[in-house]
Amino acid sequence: MNLSQEDWIAQLNADENAVLLDVRTEEECNDGIIENAKIIDIHQGQAFIDAIGQLDKTKNYYVYCRSGARSGKACELLNEIGIENAYNLTGGMLAWEGEVVQP
């Protein structure tokens, strides 16, 4: 599900079962990540599929990338493996107005 930054943050902050997921490359993440995000690079192909397969399916995932395209695909993949609640940050880090930290 695609959410605006405002809705994504509000829902994330109210969600005690939330996991932040950054699906950008390591190089992109070196520019800063949203605090407490778990990094799994969607460009890693099978390694990405294997990594998301290990995720707790009872959690709610808040996913972002640079612009929102890769994280949208990641949300679809999460849904396909049985993770019902995956929320894409529309606009990604390009539109992000919040703080970032070093990974």
C-alpha cells in the first residue's frame, strides 16, 4: 500500500509492531538512512528474496527506497510471501523531510 510521507510517518509512529525496511543499495544507504531501518538491497536478487523470507510475518513493514519505485516492488514481494502489511513511502528518500542517520 502506498502512503504519503505524512500518513506513513503517522502510521509508523502509532504502530508498536512496525519494522522499517530500506531496500536501497549500500552506496545509497551511506548517504543516510531513517533511524532503526533494516537494510535489505532489492538489487541483490535471490539474496533479497532469501532475506525477506526470514522476516517475521507478524510484523508490519514500512518500506522505502530512493524514489518509491523499488520499495513499491518490495511491498509486492512481501505480500507475495505472506506478509500482509507492507507500506510504501511514496516519493522515497527524495521526498523525505525527516532526519537521517548513518547506517
